[in-house]
Amino acid sequence: MLGALLSWISDGTFQQQQQQSSSATMTSRNNKKKSSTSYERRAAMQRQLDAMEAEASGTRPSMNIDMGDEGEFVSVRQRNQETARRFLYDEDDEAAGVLTSKNKNTTMAAANLFGNRGPETGGVNLMDHETGIYSNEDHSFTGRIRRFFLGDVAHQPGEHDAIAADSEVYLGEQARASRSSSIFVRLRHLLCSSHQRVLVCLIFFTAFFMAAFFSVHTFGNKTTPEQQLRSENSDRFNDLLDLITLEGVSDMNTFLVLTSPQSRALRWVAYSDQARLEPGDPVMIQRYALAVFFYNSFMVFEKMAGAQAPIEKGEDDQFEGVPIAGWYIQDYWLTEKGICYWHGIECAVKNIGGIEKRTYDENAPIYSFNMTNNYVWGDIPNEIKALHSIERLDLSGNRLQGKFPSEVRRLTKLKYIKLQHNKMTGSLPIHIGFMQSAIELDISKNKFSGSIPTEINRLSNIRILDFSNNVFTNQFPMIRNLKELRYLHLGSNELSGTVPFSLAETPEVREVYLEKNKLTGTIAPEMETLSKLRIFSAYDNKISGNFPNYMFYSNEELEQVSIQFNSFTGSIPTFAGRLRTLHTLQMHDNDFTGTFPSEWQFMTSLRILHLQNNRMHGSLPPTVNKFPVLKELWISHNDLTGAIPPEFSESNSLEQLYLDHNKLQGQIPPEMSQMAKLETLRLEENAITGSVPDEVCNMKTFQLRFMSMDCVNEITCPDNCCNKCY
């Protein structure tokens, strides 16, 4: 019904159809009330007769009506006589459909009484309704709205209203037939009736209020999952739920899943935990957070190993007890014992019997959470942020997965974070820079990827930063303002770019590991300012240029330099000879040239010297005996010439001697048998001749395990002396 109403208001088709209909039809519609009764019909007939008499007496102008096609005129008297006849016919003989003799006589008398007038009188066609003279209807939008709700309000009678009423009677049958032919007219006829309009409004508003009532009843009173959860549990459960959610420890949605770690942990502290801490206890939140950690690991283990039977029941059989989590050790976890007694938990120091302890049967603020190598599964839940007092977090050597827990940034007292040797993935969040209390951050040997965020430069107190053995990519991060940094390990990733000069802004750094990346360029001169550097490892990259002498010149504490498998060129740095603390020098597989520096004889702490696969030339240094603790001397795959110096026999600590693939000549000195710890001797692919001395072969009986020679042609090797001949 509302749709039809709106269609009638907005659609102009109805108005256009009514304007195109005959004037008699419009007048009949506008004055329906005036001719609806027989009284009104008689009054209209009387007014017509009065008008005709006035015309006959000369008191009204003559009115001619054009009725013919050839210019003939019919007097208004004749027209009005016919009109009166029709009124009487409509009243008395409607059913019969024929005229009585009385009607006929009345019409003839009226015709004889009045005469006709010619066209010169200039009459007006009073029955011409197409001129709109009888229409007083407002067709605007507001008018249609007003007429729908208020009906057709009668207007003040005008000059031609009487004649309009007459025409309504005369054309009544035709107008009714026209209205019945239009669906829009019928609809408006239905709506414009006052009693029907009231009925429609009552039906409409009744339907509206019923729909509103059912909507409120259906949706407004519907029980939400949270309300259902609360209604099914105890007051203690709801108090704990409020505490946990209001503190922001867990999200409400996690409790709507009954099998979630959060839901199980809440049920445990609410029903099964025999400690029965009050919700207002300051340690209750930490006890709940540890329970979430436990169930989070348990659920992953259960998925892999199958359902696990509980080892302890709670107070209510409705809720599960403590299951086996698959840990190596889970002593006292989820028991009535205080959390300071649970395995791996240490709390604030407490003096017990004159002894300061961190492990005791109480609930106190947690200081350390150490579950290293305990076969912990799953990821690190966000609820760990509830451990507000924690300073040490060690979860290394487990089966942890998932992303780096960004919520640890809220642990403002956390100083040591050790997550190495796990299977964690994803990129590091920029929130890592908020851990400004951190002293050690070790996430090595995981599967972290993406760029290393520059926010690490906000870790102003960091001393150990180990991101090695991951899948970090993109540019080497600019290390700035880390004044306390001692240990930087970024090796075994996929970092590119150059070694940044900003690394020199870490004056306290002792160890720098950059190996197994995709670094290029040269070593920045600013590195000479690292006067406390002890270990510099950048092997297996694509670094080129000369290796700077100043790194050895200004640093007297350097202990290890590993730059093998790069593209360094130039001469071997001679200033390394002044480093009496240097114990490992690995420069092999580069493009170094020159001779063996004589200055190196002062490296009295040297244990490992690897120079193979370069382009060194000259003879072997006789001062090799000056290395009192040297164990490995690898100089193979170079262009060395000359004979093996007899002084080599004085190297009593030497265990591995690789001289193969050079251009050495002469014979094997028998004094080499005095090398009491020699285990490996490789001399193949040289120009050495003669036979292997018996004294050297006798070393096979004792310590010598492997010896290779050119014993196919050049050298004679007794049976069971050489392990491999070339």
C-alpha cells in the first residue's frame, strides 16, 4: 500500500491522464460530493431553470453554445432543458433506462418557453470544462501529500460552481466509467475516502509497532557469547575474567573459544588451582600468564603426539587437570606450589635461613624465566607481558615457532632475552627499539627474515646483539649510538651493501661477526678507531680492495682476523706482526700477493695461519720456528719456491703442515722427524725429489696420520709410508 501511495505521489502519469480527459470528467471528480445525493441534483436542476428564465427575461447575457460542424448554434435554453431532463432521468428512471412522458413534456415545455439566440451575442460556453475554469486542484508535490492525508477540501463557491455541479450530474456516468478504467484512479479513490484512510493508517502503524517490538525482542534481548560465558561460570571465574581483560593481558574473544590456551588457563586458576589466590592478589596475573604459556605449549605437543591424560585432577571434574606438556622437566608446574617453586622460575631474592635464595615455595614477583633446552613447543603467547618484574628470559634450545613476541616491549625491566636455537619466523617488529633496558638480545639460529629495523639503534644499553644464522636481507643496518655494544653478530644471513663506517661509532665493541653474507665494497678507514676490537670475522663475502694495515696498527688487542673467501688484493699486511695477542689469522682464498712477511715472527701467540689459494711467491720463511704455539700452517696453492727449511723441525707445536701445490724443490729434510706433534703432512704437486727419509716414515708409527707425496714418479715412498701418492 505504501509503495502504491509513493508511486501516486511521484508519478506524473496520473495527472497527465486526467488533464487529457474531458472537462466533464474533471468536473465530475472535483464535485462528486455536491451531486452525490438526490437533493443536490434537484438543486442543480432548479438553478439551471432559474438561469434559463433570467436569460428569457433579458436579465442575463445570451449564451450560445457551439454544437455543430457548419456554424449552427444551439441555444443554452435547449441545452439546459436537456440537462434538466437528464437530472430527472438520473434520479427517477435510472434502472429503466428510458424516458417517461412526464420527462418528455417537461423538456418540450421548457423548449417552447425560451427562444434561441444567434452567434452575434458573443456567448460563453459554460459547459466547456477543458478550459479548466472549474478546476481548483493543487497539483504540486505538497498538494498531493496534503490531499492524501486531509482529503479533497471543499473550496469556496465561485461564479460557475453551480453549473459545474450540473455538469457533474450530466456527465456522472461517463466520469465513473473513466475512473474505473485506471488503476491509479481506483487507488486514489480508495485512499481518499476518509474512513478508509483512517483504516489504512491504523493498519500501517500497527504493523510498524509490531515489527519494532519483534525486532527489539529478537535482537535487543539476544544473549551475547560473553553473557552466556559469564552465566555458565562462577563469580570467581567472572572476577578473574574482569581482572585479566581490564588489565589488557588477554582479549575477551580468546575466552569465547573454550579450547584456547587462555580459556584453559583461566579455568585452571578459577577452578583447579588449589592455591586459590584472590583475584586481587598482585601475583595472580603472573600465575595466569604462566598457565597460558603451559597450555600453549601443551596444545601443540598434543596435536603432534596425540591426546595426553592429565596427571592431576582439579577440584571440579568438569575442568581438566594438569596434562603432560611434553617438556623434559615440568616440576611443580600448575600445582598448588608457589610459582617461585616451579621449574625454571626464579623470583626476587629472599633470605631464608641466612641464605639468599630465588627459588622457594611462594608466589612472588618473577625475576627469571629460564626454560632452556626443555623441549618447549608452540609460540610465545602475548600474555608474557604480564610478567612485569622479569629481568631474564631464556627460552633457547626449544621448539618454539611463530613471530618475535612484540609484547616484550612492555617488560620495562627485561635485560636479557635469549631465544636462539628455535624455529621462529617472521620479521622483527619496530617495537624492538622500546626495549631500552635490554643488555643482551640473542635470536640467532632461527628463521627470522626481512630487514633489520633501524630501531635497534635505540637500544642504548645493549651489549650483546646476535642476529646470526637467520634469513635477514637488504642493506647492512647503520649501527649508530650503541655506545655500550660489545658483541655484534650478524653472520650467516643475506645482508648486502658495504660494511658501514658508522660501525666505528661503537667504541666499546670487542667482537664483530659479518661472515656469510653478500657484503661488497671495502673496509672503511674509520674501523681503525675500534681500538678494543678483538675478533673481526667477515669471511665468505665479496669484499674487495686492500686489507687496511691500520686495523692491526692501532689495535693491540686483536685476537682473530678471518677474511677468507673474499676478493682482497694487494700485499699481505705487515703490521700484523706487531700483534702479540693474535692467535688466528685466516686470509686464504683471496688475491693477496707478495712474500711471507718477516715481521710476522713476532706473533708469538699465533696458533692458526691460513694463507692458501693466494698468489704469494718467494721462499718459505725459516723463522716459522718462532711461532711457539703454531698448530696449523696452510700455505698450499701459491707460487712459493725453494727448499723446505730444516728449521721447520723446531716447530714442536705444529700439527698440520700444508705445502702442496707450490713450486718447492729439493728433498725432504730428515730433521722433520723431530716434529713431535705433526699429524698431517701434504707435499704433493711440487718439484721435490728423492725418497722419503726413514725417520719421517717412522713417524707413522706414532703421531703422523696422513702423508701425501708425488710418489708416482718424483719421490720414492717406502711401503706403508705414504697415504696417498700423486
